Amino acid sequence: MPVEENKTYTQRISAFIIGVLLSVLDIAWIVAVVALPLIWLYNPVEFRWGPAHFTAHWGLKPVLFVGLLPIVRAGLWRLASFFLKTPSCGLWALAWYRRAALALAVVIAFFAAIESILVAVDFKFEMPAIIFEGKNEFGGIEVTHTVPDTELLYRFKPGDYFSGRQINNMGFREREVDPVKKDGSIRVICMGDSTTGQGLPGYSEYLNGLLAAKPPTDQPWEAFNMAVHGYSIQQGLVLFRRQVRQLKPDIVTVYFGWNDHWLETQSDDMLMAVRVSPVVGKIFDRLREKRTFMALHWVINSSSHQKRDVNDRVYRVPPKR
């Protein structure tokens, strides 16, 4: 093989190898940029093995790595340009790759800037609690004659006594009620606070007696109380979703509001945990520490923001909510 042909062949092979290396670096950069949000989300990284627990902080290392890759690529390209007349440009020569790379870089840089600014000004917004399978579910508050509940704050304990009445198996100051609704019957559930739940008996029992003695239709009717003393309408909503709806009521009477306007250090919805799936819960647990997510949550819930009084207290349920 003539010297010139051999030299040309060597240059082609070298250009091909350099092109492959540049393409690998281009792919590595895209992967690194896409991985940045996940690295940001899982910072610090926690390793658990039995009793052993290890925590590692990423710091700026991922950002430095993303910035180092283009430098390495530029150096390799310059070396190839010096020794080869027509070096390959890798994936950067493709228009779609350049557009995708620049778009990713702009989006990541935008959110990184927002996060950095929020950290710099020490922006914080208290996030609501969540519970999910596998997470410690102890929570709620201590209220006399009740037991703490993570979602409802507190509830009556079946079998206990409150204001001269025994709490039934469903957890309410009411006679024992069969949770399974009889076919063809009409069920009325009375929800509320102490205004509904108090009395010896309460008005739900008077209502049940009247409906049983003289039903409005040919079907059998029943009424019973699912009110809890001190509950706000926020707790009532959670109780309806968690327990009342499953009892298949035909009619629900609602009497809340008396406790909503009391002042506390935190509103009810901030104290009451929200139950989510394990996957969503673990992601939320990570996001809740990020300032960008705090700001987004603050904007979304701006309608429920309320001013604190001179003693740094707020309504249990904001009027707008």
C-alpha cells in the first residue's frame, strides 16, 4: 500500500474513533444533565443496611461533572483538529441533538437559578404532613378523652365514655349501628361538632325515633350521629372521605363552623396528615425539603393563606378555605 493511501486510511480510522469518542461524550453529557434533577431530589443519599446507616451529600460534584464533560470534549476535538484534517464532530453535528441539548440546559439552569435564589433568601413554607405504608404513622394531637389520629388529629376510642355516653364500635357517641346498610333502607347520617354530637340523647336519636315511627316513604329509615366534639369542617371533610362515604348514606346533614374560627398556632389542614401511596409519599418526602417545591406549593395554595394575629396565631380553618 502506498504511503499516501496508508496515511489516508489511518486518518479515516482515527477520525472514526474520535467521532465515536465524541458521540459517547455527547451522550454522557445528555444523561448527566437529565440525571441532575434526580440527583438534586435524592440529596443527600441515604444507605441503610440493618443497624448501619450512611449518608452521603452530593454537593456540587454533579454540577462540576456536567461542566467538565464539555471541556474534555472540546479538548479532544481540538487535538483531533490539530492532528487530523477532517475530524468528526460527534452528535453535536446533528441539529436535533443541539436543540435538545440546549433546551435541557436552559430548563435545568432556570430551575437551578430559582432554587439558588430561594435558598439564598432563606425562603421556607411549611408543608403538610403525609403518611403512607412503611412510614411512621404516629401523629395527631392530645385532646382529653380522645386518642390522637394522624389524619383527623384526634378521635373517640370505641368503648370509652364521653359526657355520660359510651362510644360505639364505629367511634362515635351514639348507639351501636350496623355499618352494613340494609337493602332498600334510607340512611341519614348527622355530621358536625358538639352541636350535633352532644345531648342525652343527641338530636340524631330523636330524628331516628321520628323516622322509624313515621317514615316519609314506604322504605325503612334510620338516622345516627357521626359528629365529634371540637371538630372543624376540615376534619369533617376528611371524616366524610374516610368513613362516612363508605357507609352509603342517602342523606347527610352537616353542621360545622363553630370551631373553625378559633385561633391556633397552625391551621387544621397543616396539622392533618394526608394519606398517599408509598411511591408518591417517598417522592413527596424528598420534594418537601426543596425550596422550589415549597414556592410552588405556596403559589398553588395562595387562596388559603391567612395573616397571623399579634400572637402569631391563625384560624383553624381560613374563611376562604
